[in-house]
Amino acid sequence: MSDPYSVLGVSRTATDKEIRSAYRKLAKEYHPDHNPDNKQAEERFKAVGQANAILGDKEKRARFDRGEIDGAGQERAPYGAGFGGGQGPGAQGFRGGEFNQEDLGSFFSDMFSGGFSGDFQPGGAGGRRATKGSDRRFSVSVSFEQAVLGTSLELALGESGHTEVRIPPGVEDGQTLRVRGKGAPGRAGMGGQPGVAGDALLTITVTPDPRYTREGRNLRATQDVDLKTAVLGGKLRVPTPKGTVTMTIPKHSDSGTVLRLGGRGIGADKNNAAGDLLVTLRVVIGKPSAALEECLGKQES
């Protein structure tokens, strides 16, 4: 199994920000939309996603670093169990070179991930333990407005069928959302203990909108304004992700003037207030009226 650090091209001391940056860069480079009918790019995209599923999750990254799971998120067999020696890391109850039937059953159950079902206890059965299913990765595209305001989508997530997934306001391009219990099904234990399903990891692609750019939780847009309104002031209809609103243009507004529309940026969530839309005015002359030309002509004379 590939080393997720090597797949993303980061060191083992990489920060969360460095991991996110590396993942987003590679996910865009190998995304199937940019590499149609390219199997090699498709496999690379999957590998990058799997690596991010491990390193992008603090708990899984720590478990991988400790050697408890592999690069696919699967449990590793225990190491260091010695017959006739002392306990080593991961030893399953071997004490001073001695072991009993219960110890031996537990050891082989872990070593073979449930594939060994021998009876090591009189009247009892050793066997596999219930295990969690692997995570599965999906690609989801949303519009810029959906990313700004949040939305709900009906998605087909493997065996789980259609699931309503809430996309939070402010989701970013390349961000991964986790949907608990919608990955591969878990494996039940021999004693009937149910296995827990893995998670669905949704990699978000945000379709750009030429009208807006994003700065944190604020948005920026450029709005044309005619010369008369710029000089005398007035009302102007301005589109926003939440719908068109009327904005007041102050007198003597020049090109480059920035006006703020409060609450018209990234939508509010439980931790953040709604952002603002910052509108930069661009004065356009249009077709000058005869009266304007006459007025300008008098000023020159």
C-alpha cells in the first residue's frame, strides 16, 4: 500500500495547511474532468484522494503514524508478539514468554484479520472481530452560488442509495466533506457483532462565476454605473448571489469607488455571520446627450 505522504509529496512533519494545499493542487491536476478517458490520471486521482482521507483526518493520520492502520485506512496486524520472549509493542497479552489459549486465539484473530476461525478454547470459539468498512471517495460539483449560500443535494453514495447531503455555506473548491456511515459496509464479527460502515468523502469542485471573486467570507464584484448617476447620485440595481438588490450610489462617485452590501457575501452558519459583497464602481460614459456636450463645450470656452 502506498505511503500517503509520498503520494501527496509532503514530509511527515507537514502541517495541515501544507497537506490541504498539496491535495488541492494534485486533485485539480488529475481530476477526471480535466483528464477524460485517461486511466492513469484517474488512478492517480483516486490515490491522491485516499492519501488525503488519511492525512486530512487528524485521528487517522495519528493512527497511521503509529502504524495502527495502513495507507488505505485498514487495520494493521499487530507486531512484536514474541513466543518465548518479553512483551513488545503491540503484543496481545503474552506474559514473560508464557501464553494461554485465550491469548493465542486473540493473536491469530488479529493476525489474520478474521480469516482464522480455529477453536482455541474448550467449549468456545476464537474468531474475527467486527471491523469498520473502508471510506469511499466521490466527486461533487456545485455552482458558485451553491457554495456561497449552501445547499442540499440528493447523492447516490454506493450501496447506501440516495442520501440527502447538506453542503455548508462557504465550502471551498477542493475541500473534502465527510458523510458518516455512507462508505463501504463493515464486516461483522463471528459472534454476530455488526461492523460499522465506512464514511463517504466528498471532494467538492466549485464552478467559478465570472461576476464574483472570493476573499475569505466576503465577495467582490464590479458594477457599471452611468455618468449621470455617478455625478448626481441615485439608485442602481445590483445582482448578488441572494438575488438583485437596490444600491444607493452617492453623488460624485468615481470609478474605483467601493460600496459595501452587508450580508450579501458568504452565507451565515452556526460559527460565522454572513459576509459582505464589496462592489467596485466602474463609470461608463455611454452615449453623451446633446445637453452634456453643450455643457462641456461651454466649460472649455
